[in-house]
Amino acid sequence: MTSSSWRSLTAALTLGATLTLGCAGTAALKRKTGPAYEAETQSWIEAVRRLGGPGMWLVVRGYHRGDDVVAVASNSPLSHAAIIGAATGEVIEAVGEGVRSTTLSKLLHESHRVQIVKPRGWTPALGATAVTRARTQLGKGYDFLGVIGAPDKKRWYCSELAAWSMGVPVDKRGAWHVIHPKDLHKQGTLLFDSGARDGKPDAALAR
């Protein structure tokens, strides 16, 4: 999709969400910095290392413009999902530029909130298989139309990729079949929720 098409889709999603939801979720979030927030991020990294496993999902509220659009369109405090990779500190995610591998540290530094979700039926072996599946999609394009219920089988949006990697059926047409990041916990067990970033380290307590 061209940049102009992306801008048009973004505008349409934002306008539609605003008309439907009023002011809910419209406020952009500014990334917080400083020693206290760095310590908080480190506590989130530790939570993922203690409670997470390959193939599990990280659901976050990011600070990017795209996160603001998703939060508005879905009326949600969460905006993005990523897959915990097999390598220490790696995540696999679908973003506007396509499916990529990035670092856990980068993802969490750019997040306002993080959840760890263990997909239904997860085992270490199935999780490793999910990571392998996700890695086969690296470089594939972002499924812009999928987020409004018109999925492209050769492209991915973030929570679609996460669900697919664990064998959840995707590519169903219709807005009611869109898999929102905020709903991923319904496909598994919520292990950790940091709540909104407040500059205080969060204890990683298993639920």
C-alpha cells in the first residue's frame, strides 16, 4: 500500500472511531524518560524473562502515531502485539513497514503498558514452533485492510500474526472477525499486566 493510501486509511479509521466513540482513547501519549522510567522498563524486561516463553504474546500500548490510531479505532488502552522470540531479548512483530524482528528492550522502551499473554494450549515445544512459523513471515507486508475486516493472506497486522503463529484461524472477512490486540488475552491466560507507566517498577508476580 502506498504512503498516501496509508494516510487515507489512517484518517478514515480515526474519523470513524471519533464519530463513534467521542473522545474515548483519542489522547496521544508522550514517551516518558528519566531514571525512574528506565527502572520501570527494566522491571518489565525482567517480568518477560521470568514469566514469558518463546511464542507467548506481548500486548502493549505504544507511543507511536499508529498506536494512537489503533487505540482510537478499537477504543482500547492497548494498541499492539508482538511474539516473544526464541532468542533472548528478541520479539517478532508486524508494523507499518512489515513483519520484522526487533529487540525486547526497544519494544518495551517505546511502550506505555505491557501485558504478557500465554496462548491457549502453549507448551515450550508449541511455542518454539510458533516462533519458527512467525519467522517465515519476516519481510512480509503489513495487512492494512485486514484491520478493517478485509484481510490479505500474504500480509499481516500485529495481532493477526500473533494469533496465526499459534494456530488460531485468521483471514476471515468481516469487521467482526478482526483480532484486536485488546482481545488477545481471551485466546489464553494473562500472566502479567504492568498497568499504565508511572515510573514505579512493577513486580512480576505470576497469576
